[in-house]
Amino acid sequence: MDAGNPLSCASDSLDSMTDRMTTPSAELQLARFPEDSRDQLRAWDASDEYLLKHLADGDQALDGTVVVVGDRWGALTTALQAHRPVQITDSFLTREATRANLARNGADQDSVRLLTTQDPPVDRVDVLLVRVPKSLALLEDQLLRLAPAVHEGTVVIGTGMVKEIHTSTLKLFERIIGPTRTSLAEKKARLIFCTPNPGITRQANPWPHSYTLPEGIGPASGRKVVNHAGVFCAERLDIGTRFFLQHLPYEGGAERVVDLGCGNGVVGTAMALARPRAETLFLDESYQAVTSAEATYWANTDDTVEYGKAEFRVGDGLEGVPDASVDLVLNNPPFHSHQATSDATAWRMFTGARRALRPGGELWVVGNRHLGYHVKLRRLFGNSRLVASDAKFVVLKAVKESAES
């Protein structure tokens, strides 16, 4: 790669689970993480292409500290690795995809610094490249955290698909960084150009938020929930989780419970309150989510009750959890991968649960009725029982019947 000229994208083709991004100076092989034959979505999109093309055609140099925020699968970071960028992401999967994409393209792993949204921000930013996230709250938090490191000469460019960039997005850049304008659309993608204004008076970062849960939802009724920016339903309890909380198996003696895809941790916390002697493992691929879950748990437990061990782990589903070591898995699986609809994540969660459960262990799932999770559970477990349903949601239970199943 030419360190003096960032890569621009010309074309792509799909090769198995790897996307081929062709550039003037190199051809990059890119894939999402984990590589899953059920997931046919690309590891980059037109907004990545547009930004890289602009950087290659423009006259601004990528000198100093280059920070890439919100890179979906490491395409931007991999393409710009010659400029030794700092990547900041909330996603464990993005972080692992970036590592894998750098390796498969022969890039120097030490040329890129990988940070999470929970790491201290860099002290100085000379070039700030922002892949606009789905969550406006996460964008607000990231910009407020990075703003003190931005100076008058910082080049600030955002990128996203047209459907992801709204008036509120532009107002956020303008309120936190400085005057903002957009490019013309190209292949349904758009760029955001922001001129830093060091004289802006910024508000204090309002994140994390907290709220009180409603009554009538079991042991979590009236309890406090803590949400860091970008975590699902930061202002109120979502109706799917509310329905789940009303039908969880609070009675029983499971020794090890997993809140899989824990989000703010309200489900796992409710189970810990109901079964204080059980060990509770909170798992999510979002660093913001796991931090939220930990805060929610500790806000609702005290020294007057002897609780079992609570563990909070960022990772890919149940990877790293030993086989046949879990009694109960609770799961509200996502059915979107950023803006795209996909069942690949849910399938990985279900298969991971089947592997990790002990014989007789149970997987409890809540989901929209139309997703047909009962079909997937029957295929994997050989059984699926409807626990509860309403006009929109179902709660399902699958039991691991034997060590061989």
C-alpha cells in the first residue's frame, strides 16, 4: 500500500464469505466476523467506498493521528492501515473482524491501534473519520468524548448511507464539533464535512442514563436500570423485554444462568434477584452493553443477600463457555445486523446455547412472532414449547434432552 495515498474503491465481487475490494494499488479480501455461511452480507458498503474515494481524490493529507470511529467490519481501518490509524469501536465482532482482515491482507498488525468505546480516548486527533452508527446516542457519546482532542486543523469527515444520515445527525456534529455540511449522494451514500470550532461551549456528557422499571414485571419491578450510550432502549423498557420479564422461570434452582445478548442486563439481574444463589453470566458483543449490565446488576444487589458469582464478559455469543456447563440460557436475539435483517446471529446464539447447556438445561427465548424461532429450535433441540404469547411476541422454551442431542 502507498502510505502517501489512501485507497479508493473501484469494484467488488463476492468470493465465498470473503468480499474482494479492488483498489488502484491493491486488492483487499474482507470478511465479517465470524465467517458464517448463513450470513451473506458484505463486509463493506458504498459509504466506505465513498469515503475512501474522497480521501484518495482529495488534497488533504492523512498526517498525524488518524482516528476511525464506528468502522463496521474493519474495511476502513484495513484500507488505511499504512497511515497507522486508531480504531474505536463498541463491537467485539468489529474488533475481531479488523484483526482478521488485517491478517488476511498481510498488513502489519502493529500498525493499527484498536480501542473500544470503554477505553480512554486519544489525546490528539488530526484526522477524524466517522462511520455514522445506527444509534444517535452512541454518536453523541463518541463525539463528546473525542471533542477535547480535536483542534482547529483537524480534518473531520463522516460517512454513511443516505438512510442513516438525518437532520439530527448533522445537528449533532454541528453542536459538538462545528459547522457541518454534506456531500451529494453517491450510490445511496453521503459524506459529512465538519469544520472544528474550538470556541464551542459543549454540554457535559449526559451518558450513561438511568431509569426505574415499571411494576408488574417480577423481581425487577421498580428497580434501577443503567444504560450507556448505544444500548438498546436507553430511555425505557422495551415491550419485548417487558413481556419476557413477565414470563421468566423465576422458580427453580439453576446453578448457572446466562443472560445471552444481555444488553443493559435487566433480564440477568431479574434472575439473580429471584435465584440469588445461582451464578449469573452476562454476555454481549457490545462493550457499552456489558458495562451497562454490570452497572445495572450492582445497582440492584446489596450486602444483605449472599448472591452467587456474577461475571460480565464481552465476546461472540457463548464462545469460550465450556460445553455442558450451563443450566439456563435466557436470550432475546437481535434480528438486525446494523441496517440489514439477518437470522445469522440468532442461529449462532441458539447453536451456542445447545452446546453449552447441560442435559436437561433450558434455553428460553423471546422474539417477534413472525421470526419463526420455534422452527429453528425444533431443528436444533428436537423440541420447542410455547410458554406465552401475545399479538406481537412469543416466549419459547427448548430443552437439551441428552448429552448426545
